[in-house]
Amino acid sequence: MSGSSDVATDAQRYPIGRFERPAECSDHQRAVHIARIAAQPGHLAAAMSGLDALDYAALYRPGGWTVRQLVHHMADSHANAYIRVKLALTEHEPTIKPYDQDAWVMLADSELVSPLVSLTMFTAIHERLVAVLQSLEPAHFARTLLHPENGPMTIDQLVALYAWHGDHHLRHLERYRESR
């Protein structure tokens, strides 16, 4: 019985499935990942359209954060992605710093600042991130960084991760909207 509950919980937590790190990416796969990242700000704006204070205070899924915290998390996480890509491009195999996402969403800015501010931040970060990614030669995507929890990662793998991450949380917001 607990097996089916675990499957249901997993489906709620990972509505598009868990991230699967590719060993490598083709030029086509890379272009698809970058296009997904480029589209995420528009999708986030659409997912937030018409939400009000009660929606922002609601849990986006049982056992999850509030919608407000989720939107702020997306901006925080993708700001880290942008910095990580730039570090990988400008340093030799940099070790990046992980962060406690649960602690970050508990900080005052996640409660006091409008999620619309994080939508603006997310949009601006993506504009800059996509500009950097589209300017790279294929060899640049093989540059690596060291994530203390996940091990060595290429820029290609990082791009795939954040294409998944944004879409993953966008699906959470879409499911929340469908359930209201």
C-alpha cells in the first residue's frame, strides 16, 4: 500500500519526471534546452496571471511550499544557474557553492516581496543567460564545473538541468491553477 502512496507523492513532486542527466548533448538537444529556457519567463508570466494574495499564500502541492515561495525559488535558482554558467566559462573547473533552498524560501524576502518582483528577476536573468548560451561555440558546452553534491558537470548538463528545472516548477504552477 505504501508503494502506491510513494508513486503518487513522487508524481506530485516530479510532475514531468525526475531529471535525468545526459552524458552529452547533440547540437539539436542543446538548442531545444536553450529554447525551453528562453520560453520559461513567458510561461511563468502566464502561470501567474490572475493569481491573487490567497493564491500566493496557498501550497502549490500538499507538503510543498507556497506559490509565493515557489516563484521566489525559481528566481533564486535560476540566478544561481546564470552565475554557475559564467563561472564555468571564466574559471578552470570551478567548484560552485550549493545552497539550502528550503532555508532560502524561509527568508523574509520570500514573504515580504511580491512574486511579481521575482517574475521580473527571472525574466531578466533568462534574457542574459540565453544571450550568453546562444553566443557560445559548441566546445564551450563541454567546459566543466564541480558541484560538491552532484560531482563534475558540463555546461551542457547544467543547461539541461535548468531547462528541466524551470519546466518542472512551471508544471507545478499549472497543476495548482487546475486545482483551484
